[in-house]
Amino acid sequence: MLVNQKKKVLFISHELAPYNEETDFAKILNLLAVKSNESGFEVRAIMPRFGTINERRHRLHEVVRLSGINITVDKEDYPLIIKVASLPNARLQVYFMDNEDMYKRKQTFHDESGKFYDDNIERTIFFCKGALETVKKFGWPPDIIHVHGWMSALIPMYIKSYYKKEPVFANSKIIFSATKSTLTESLGDTFSKQVLASTPLKEKDMEFYKNGSHANMNLGGAKHADAAIFADQGIDEELITSVKPTKSKKVLKFSSTSEDLSDIMELYNNLAGK
């Protein structure tokens, strides 16, 4: 007798309440994770282990069996350490991608003087690749991958190109959600070059990302995803114009001031075939 397995939802984001809150959507992601879990999905989340996250308070501990792989970034190898905690008030696990060189500092993207970190490109590539390599190591095939924010925006492209033959992602549907601009600087003119040096890709894979501005990161993430969520009123109009709903792509506008998550939950159910 066949037993119906739970559909799986994976959240990948640089922000998730209560650990890191760059926008109001960090709280929405928390609510979505809890509601998905309560609605019968099997849920996990992945985020960077920024130095601003208090390991003792949030009860993080290393997952030794998953740690130890190296992530190549611009031809250099960096060890990936994976830590885990339970989301408060929910029976679901949040996995933290950690590396001392990348995330130990006590700020997220700017130093104490407000200067944008010179290695934010490397930190972004490390997180995106590390997240996908971790899912491979899980052997946990997600039905839905909800990717949120500019730092995770390479993930839809990676899955549709470099990782497209990976069995763990064979049936995954990708949602990319974007909020108003939080990336005031672009990642820079070397961004595409460094991504291409870090992973065997074609130049056309990076055409939407260009210099890694907030608008271009959102555009790249949304273009490569199966569905896009535009959260908040401050979304760049050019992005909305460039990413139109089609038969194969769902586009959802969502206000982060709303507590009704039914539209997004319906999107999860539809994409997962639930």
C-alpha cells in the first residue's frame, strides 16, 4: 500500500524573522513557514549565519554530518559549515550557511562606517551555491523552493542551468519574491565575471543580472523562476513591466501589510500539485 508523502517546501533567503530582518517580508516568511508546516507541508529553511545572529540565544549547533564540503568562489575553495536551529514556536528546522571569512563580522552588508563590503559578491555566490549543495547533501527533494531577496537571486538561474540535471531538483518549482530596494549599491562590474569563474555557466545565463544592482538581481531571479511574488508597493515598475504572467509563469502582487497569506498558500498548493 502506497503512503502519500508530504509535499516539501524549502525557503532560501538572507532574511527570516527572528534571525535577520531587513524588510517586513522577513516576518511574512516566518508566517509562511509556520503556516505551510501547519498545512501539511514538510518545511525547511536555509539562510546565511551572519555574525549578527546570536548562536546561544537562538540555540544554533553545527550539523557535523553535513559540514565539511568546500564551495568554490572565484576559483578559491571555502569550507562550508552548516548549523541548525528550530524556528521558535514551530517544529521545523532552519539551516545556517557559515564560513568564518564570509560571515563572522558583526554587520550584514556594510561595515561600521556604512561602507559596502568589498566581498559581498563572494558572500552572495558562497551562500547561493552553499544552499544548493546542502540540499543535495540532504537528499531531500523540495517540491517548492521559495527564494527570497537579492542575495538569493542567483538560485533560480543555478537550478535551471548548472544544477538542472541534479535529481534532487528534478521536480522543484521555484518561486522568487522581491521587495523594495534594500541593495543601495550594485555588486559591481566584476559580478558576472566572478559568477562565471565560480561555476561552469554560459554568459547568457547572466544576461539579466548584469552588474548586480538591486533591480537586476530581482530581474534575474524573477525571470528564471516559475513564479514571482512582488511584495510591497515600492517595487521597481520596470521589474513589474519586464516580468509578466504567462501560462507557464504565475506573477503575484502581495502587500506585506496584509496578514492574509491565502494567495501565497494557494500558489504553493498549485505548484506542488497538492
